[in-house]
Amino acid sequence: EREQQLLATGYWDGELDMTRSDGKTVVVASRWVLKRNPDGQPDAVLQIDTDITARRQAEAAEARRQEEIIKAQALAIEELSTPLIPITDEILVMPLIGMMDSVRAKQVMTSLLDGLATSRGKFAILDITGVPVVDTAVANAILRAAHAARLLGTEVILTGIRPEVAQTLVHIDANLQNITTRGTLQSGI
């Protein structure tokens, strides 16, 4: 491939892995230029190589650092997106804001159950006022979290129920046994 491009255009450049005389493999930026004789026939190839191993290693280290930063940011966002806020020693509130999907629903359940196990709260208020769309999957996930909290001995109060959310809960024939529901966070508190 390189040779074909060299013959067709008169040059080729790219990166190559090369082994030095001491046995160490290095990455080089290589440029080949075709020299032709007076008859236009290929006569020689001039090859210029520049060792870019250190640059590639620095780029790889930077990519790893960026990946670590992204992971740390994702963890911080995860923690912030499902806060469990103590109102009193016995009452905890988890305001849910933004879109819910299966990954976020799992985060909600994990954060809620871990927080309840640590705090020994007797009441947990799940406020879904800030969740713009509550479809069947989201409603089921929220109810599973509420039922799991109930298994830990915590009374769950579901607040922020808008008319369309109420319709979804009725449509899926949701089991709201042992879950108190309120239209607003204020009434839940």
C-alpha cells in the first residue's frame, strides 16, 4: 500500500513502529520521497524518520487522565442526581429531577436503600415533581424502590404526582399498597 502510493504520488507519510539497534521499539513519523532518474524511472527513496514515542506516550497518559476525570465526574453526577436529604433523624427526602432510565432507576434504588440502611430512617419521601416523563418503566422502577424501602421497615411517601403520572400508575395497575401518595412535596412532609 505504501509502495503503491509512493510510486503514484512520489511520496508517502505516516507512522511506523520501528525497532532500534538496541532492541527498543519506537514510534516514528516517517516520510518517504521518491527520487526519479532523468528518464522518470524510480531511482531511490529518501526516508526521513522522527521519533515520536515520547509524544505518543504523553498523549496516551493524557487520554487515561481524561478518562479518569470523566469517570470521577460521572460518579459525582450520579451522587448528585439521587441525593437522599435528611429532614429529621427519621425523615429522608429524595427529590428526583430529570429524565429517568433503567440505569438511573437502579441508581435511585441503590442510593435510597444504602441511605436508609445507614440512617435507619422511618419515613422516605420520593418526590418525582422534577421528573418530566413518567412512563410505565419509570413508574415500575420507582414502585420497586418504594417496595424495597418498605422491606427495610421504612414508610414510603410518593410525592409530586401529576395527573398524567396518576394515569400511568392506574394504567399499569400499580400496587400502591403501603405507599402513601401526595400531590406535592409540601403535603408529603
